[in-house]
Amino acid sequence: MNLILFGPPGAGKGTQAKRLVDGRSYVQLSTGDMLRAAKASGSELGKRVAAIMDAGTLVSDAIVIELIEDAIARHSGAPGFIFDGFPRTLAQAEALDSMLAARGEAIDLVISLEADKEAVLTRIVKRFAESGRADDNPESFKVRYAQYERDTLPLLPVYGAQGKVVAIDGMASMDAVSAAVSTAIDSPPRSR
Ligand code: AMP
């Protein structure tokens, strides 16, 4: 089972991915977490992406595709992957399809966590106060949200046309969202 947790910044993708890792033995692949780790380590890559991330714009496709490629190779025996924050562009989605096809696999399910802009902004402001994550300030959030609408949201109809999307109310309680995610995994929509 390979699934994508899809949704705007602040929709709860990371939280739900971590719950799935705890509940099932899937491997979470979060490009945001990988890039934050690179930034924190002060590596060459981290230095290259720090300003881009803080501004809320997208790191290049080549960088994130390579991160995902390496991570998939490192977890070759994984029973499933949860893609969190990836793919964010059509080029990334196409690269992901090719990587999975090389393993004889595909994306089975796209869980779309639905949340409106005002609600996620309120969440992000709270997260900023709690975690101090640099790109959670309202200015960066606006850029991230606009980037999401422009580059990432158009992927949804692509996966929708493949019959892979299940929409879930991302503003429900964490437990209610987890329960809906589990149901979607246990009875995924029929893919073509
Ligand atoms: P996230 O934690 O998923 O919200 O990602 C935090 C930041 O990392 C984003 O605002 C981007 O700057 C960068 N990033 C994470 N994933 C990607 C991706 N798939 N493509 C491009 N940039 C990304």
C-alpha cells in the first residue's frame, strides 16, 4: 500500500502520517522533515535550501526527487510508504510514478485532507507559537498556501481521474480523521 497524504499546509498530514506509522508498519517519507533535518545539520544541502524554506517557496524538483529516491532505496522491504508533503508538483508526481513502477508498484490511495484557508491559518499561527518553526509565520504561510494552490492542488484531479482519491474532513478531531484514514486504507477506492 502506497499512499499520499494530500492537503494544504496545516491540514494535519504530518500528524496523520505519524499515527499511521505507529499503527501500521508503513514508512513515512516527509520531504519537509528531510529538508528540516538537512537544515538543522548544517549540511551543504541544508544551507542551499534554508532561505527557500523560510520564505515558504518550493525547493527544486530535482532535490526532493533525489531525497525520495534515496529514501525508497533505503527502505526497499517496506510494506508501504506514506508520502507526506510529496509530490507537490506535476514533475514530482511523474517521477514518483516512475520510481514506484520500477518496483512493480504504484500509488494506491490519495487521502485528501480538506481544510479551508482560514482554519489552517489559525492552526499554523498556534503551531508557530508552540514550535517556533520559522516558516509557520503568517507571511510565509501566505506564500506556502499560494504555492499549494498554484502547483500542488492541480494534482488532485489527476489522481481523481485515476479513481484514487478519498476526501476526508481535515478539520474534524484528530481521532475522527485517523478513523476515516484507516477506513480509507482498509477499503480503498477501486483503481483503474
Ligand atoms: P512541509 O513540512 O511539507 O510543509 O515543507 C516545508 C517546506 O519544505 C516547504 O515550504 C518547502 O519549502 C519545502 N518542501 C517540502 N517538501 C517539498 C516538495 N515536495 N517540493 C518542494 N519543496 C518542498
